Amino acid sequence: MKKERIETILNELTSTGADYAEVFLEDKTTKVFNYIDKKLDSLTINDSNGIGLRIALDNQVYYGATNDFSSKGIKEVIGNLTKNIDSKVKFENIKLNKLKKYINDTNTHYTDTDIKDKLASIDAKVWPKDKRISQVNIRFASTIQDVTIANHTGLYKYENRIRSRIFIIINFKDGEKLANVYYSKGLSSSADILDGINYDEVIDELVKEGLDKLYAKPCPGGVMPVVIGPGFGGVIFHEACGHAMEATSVADGMSVLSHDLNKKVASDIVNIIDDGTLDKEWGSTKIDDEGCETKRNVLIKDGVLVGYLIDEINNRKMNMQVTGSGRRESYLFAPTSRMNNTYLLPGNDSFENMIKSIKLGLYAKRLGGGQVSPETGEFNFGCDLAYMIRDGKIAECVKSASLIGTTKEILQNVEMISDDLALGPGMCGSNSGSVPVNVGEPTIKVSSILVGGEQSAN
């Protein structure tokens, strides 16, 4: 869309007195390869484009979107928005700055045929590993997204974004026993991500874990120390703490951490960062979906809550500097404050010493999904892969384990932190849709937490 037309739209959006107006243009293509049952089962390509329009007056926000770029289609959206506002505030003759472009390297040496062949070669590595493997599913997805953002202040920016992600999912069966394990890697990168993985090592580890899960015992429940593994284990901080530090809930006093800024909320060794600038990471962008450059935001420092994640609109309620955290799934959603790459900084403890320090506890090597209430901080997370710790050693694999607690409880009970920081990609759903995020942590020891299980601990 030409600059002059965007300026016209902004002027029309503010014509009845809106004190904030924004245009978000998106053009996105997603390609998904699904290799299953020893063949390429499907290759799907989805294209979408559209325009999102947002206006605000004080704290009242109105949003509309369309994929109809005709004058009639856009005027209809503008009319529906502006009918809500009648104010004496007027912007006159909004002019945009020179377009600032943020370009990512989308070039790759992989053709579609190359990708298919790569997935086939990975699949062929898995099947000989064990006769109890019943199915192998390998998926590769890549998205190229072009966004243009403009608002009434003259901001006018464009970013070309690319993301790629691979999944390796292995199912096991022995009689009536079933289990599955998965590996995932995602980057803000082209299909060249497929070159940076040691598949033999990954597959060997998956097969070992899958066989452990196949014969897992019921998990004992009760309050006990827990060691949580690195990488996707960080989802517990993402869910239990991260959402509680987003202005989406903080600004309206709906977060358990709304009133704790500059207060001690965690043990001294806890430092939590959200960073949208990490090079090529899954949750990174050069600018957020409001056109602000992303930043490295320190949220908790030495146990003290020192910051929140703040978008343009919630800044009005909080009167705090925006943090480059305004994100949305697509043009269909208005942006709000969201995480990018959220992780716990590494410490100096060792995994071995954590295990040795526990007489009876749980090693949650990999977490699964869960539920959390930002208002109360109460959470419940399932463990995708867990082992008992007995007398300072890792013992039997257990099933149906879950971690139950509250935000402040787990923050205060972090007792040891290792130096093996890793990040794990995921998709996070909230008010502005589903967005790519990284969660991360080193291995940690939580001194005490309620473990849900199928029987009492002994």
C-alpha cells in the first residue's frame, strides 16, 4: 500500500477526535511439510494478507480488520471504528516519516524437494533404533511474514520476518502400553535450520526417553523437592510468572504481581529476562507489532521485581516506558503486551549436586502443558518426562506427575541454579492471539513444591 494512502487512512481515523491511530499491514505465507508413515503425507501452503486499524481515546481502544483493500472495504472498517468517538481533539494532516526497513535473510539453499529428502533421511535414521517404535512423524514449517506499521506520530516501519521449526515425534507401543516423545527446534531463520542439528544424538536420546516412558511407574504424590530440567522447563516461569508481568493483566490490577514493583518476590539467585533482540531466536523480531524496537528487558533482578512488559496502550494506564513488547498473531488481532524470549539467568550450581542433595524427590526432565491464573498465581503443570530421585540418585521413570503451586511460592523456593541455560520454542496464546515465544532456564532445584501423582510418596 502506498504511503499516501496510509496517510489518508490515518487522517480519517483521527477525524472524529481519536488521540491514537495505527495501521498494521500484513502479508504472510506459511508452508508445512508433514512426513509420516515413511512418506510425505502432505505439503500445505497458506497465504494471508490484510489490514488492521486501531484507534484510541484515553484508555478506550477500538479495533477492526479486513482483507478487503478496496476503498469501500477500508472505509467500512473506519466508519465502524470512528462512530465510537466524538472528541474535540484533532490531528491535522498526518504525515509519515521515511519508511524504515528491517530486513532478515530469507535466502536458503533448500528447495522443496531438498526439504522432503531431508525429512526422509531423518525418518530413516529412527526406525532401526527399536522394534517398539510404532510411528514416526516429522514436520517442518516455515513462515515468511511482511509487516508494515504506521501511526499518527509519523512512525512508518517495515519488517521482513522468517521463522522455521522442525518437530520429530516418535510413538512407541508394547502390547497395551503406549508412549510418545518429541523434539522441537525453532529459529527466526530459513530452512537452513535443518543443517544445525545432530540428528543421531537427538534420535538416540528420544528413543531412550521413549522406552523409559513406555514402562513408567505411577508417580508418588506429595510435597517434595523437585529438579526441573533446562530449556522448555522454563515454561513454568513463562506461565506462572511471565504472564503476571505483562501489562495486559498488570495495568488493571489483575495480576498477582500488580503491586509488587521494586519488592522482593523471589529468592536472591533468581534473575528473569525477556529479550526480543536475541539473534535469530524463535521469539525475536527487530520491531514489535506496534513498530517499537524490541529490547532486553530485565524483569526480576536478584529476586526483586524491577520491570513489567508494557505496550503502547497499557502505557497510558501505567505511565511507564514501553518495552517493545506489543505483539499480535496477525492483522486480525489488536496487539497487547506479550513475551518474546523469556528465561532465567544461569547460576553456578551443578546438576549432579542438585540430585545428590535430595533423598526423595522428583526430576522433571521435561514439562508439558499446564494452567495458570495470573490473578492468583496458582498453577498446575504436567510433566511430560519425569523420574523419581531416591537417595541422591535418579531412579525410575514415572507417569502422571504434575507440579502444583503458586507464582510467589516457586519464585521464593528456587534453591539452586545450574549453568546449562537452554531455550525451548513454543506458541503462546493470549488476548492478541498465538505468537512464537521462547521459554528457557538452566536446570533448577526447587526446595519444596506439591507434586501431584497417583499414589502417596514413600
